[in-house]
Amino acid sequence: MIKDVMVPLDGTAADEARLAAANHIAAEFNGQITGLFLNVLPLTIVPEDGIGAVRAAELLQKAREAADRMEVRLIERLARLQRPMQLRRFDILQDAVGDVAAREARTADAFVGLRPDGAAGESEHLVESVLFGSGRHIFLIPGRKPTKVIFDRVLVAWNGSRESARALAEALPYLHKAKATTVVVVDDEPPAEEQATLGKDAVEHLKHHHIKATLQHARLQNHDVGKTLVAEARRLEADLIVMGGYGHSRLREFLLGGATYELLHKAPAPLLLAH
């Protein structure tokens, strides 16, 4: 079950969209909301002379005082949700944001944020860090406008991989709430014999969890799995898309796979990703 919903907060207007989604999920599962306030401190280079050291200390002190005021406002905003809540604050440098977010998300059931979309959403670094480093799913909503999150019609992207199995397991609480669940397998043309039966085991697994799902094979469009899934989500009028997050690391920098990247930026509905 989803009993602890974590949401990053920064005091901007985007918090309203984040909190609307987090609040609805928490209400559906009678859970609590944990706000995550990552206060990024200014990077100060302390010169050798005493005057410069004093100025650097003053700059850090002002940053912490501003964060103190923001923390009060964030706690007040969380209290208005009238749900069990807490706020975790960390004063950190910019390069620690991803690691701290991933670490904190490990003790939550879901991490709710905005889909990365330039300045309008979460940073790709934050999303990738939580996705690959937390062991939990990330629930991303499109846009900054507060809207009610529903999951009546759910599309589950399935390719038989470990990542898609992890996403399916993380999505089970939502699927129990859904009215219609469709497992979608993207086929090459023509599909091989093994590919033709892919997905039946996932549908059977959901049946064991008392979740009725249908299997849909979609023909690959323009050699692009991500675009094919986006098209299927539109056709099915999906309220939620579930898929495994794919990527690999190089020198601790996560590089997202093509399908994951496409869905992250163009999914027409909220996106549940797990790795």
C-alpha cells in the first residue's frame, strides 16, 4: 500500500501541482505526506584574508535565515492539507541534491514530482537520481497546473524485463483502484514467436492479484518504442502510464534510454516509473 508519499517542495507556484497530486494519492490510500525541502546553499569560496571569510559566513547565514522563513511557510502549507504530514529539510550544496533526494525517497512508498520539462518541472538530474538510486517508484505529473490525479484507465508497458517487472510490482496498489488495466507490448514487424506470447504471463500475474487486465500488442511505429507507447496512451485515453525506467551509468551520470526519455518528456498522462 501507499502509506508515505514524498514530494519535493521549493516554495514556488509549482508546489501547488505537486501537492495536489500527492494529496490525492495519500487520500486514496489513507497515507501521510512527507515534504522534502532541499535548501541549496550558495557555493562560497573563502579567501585567505579575514574580511573575505566573514563575508562568506554572512552569505551562508542569510541563506539559512531565508530557508528558515521558507520552512515555516511550507509547514503551514502542508498543514492546510489536513493530512498527517512532516517536512524534512536539508541544507546542502547543489551537487548533493540528487544523492540526498534518492536517500530520503528510500523510506517513502512513492516520490511525486513534476515531469522534467525545462524550467517548468523537476530537474532531470533529480528525477534520474531518485529513479535509479531510491529503489522506489517515481510518480510524475505533466504540467504545473493543479489537477486531480486519477488512475481509472492504466496502461502498463511490458517487455518482460526486470525493470518492467519492478514497475508492475510498484504499480499494484494503483491497479487495484483502476477500472481498466491494459498491458501493452510493442512488437517489431513481424513479431517473433516468443514475442507473440509476451505479456500473457503479466496478465496472468495480475489475475492472481485479483486485477483484471487485457493484453494489447502494438505495432512499432517509426522504429521508436517511446512514440509508440505515447500513441497507445492517447488511443486508450490512459490516466496513468506504468513502465520500467531504463538507462545505464557512466562515471555516476545516469543516461536514460530512448523510450524512457520519450515518455518522461511527452507522456500525455501521469507516469509511474521504477527501476
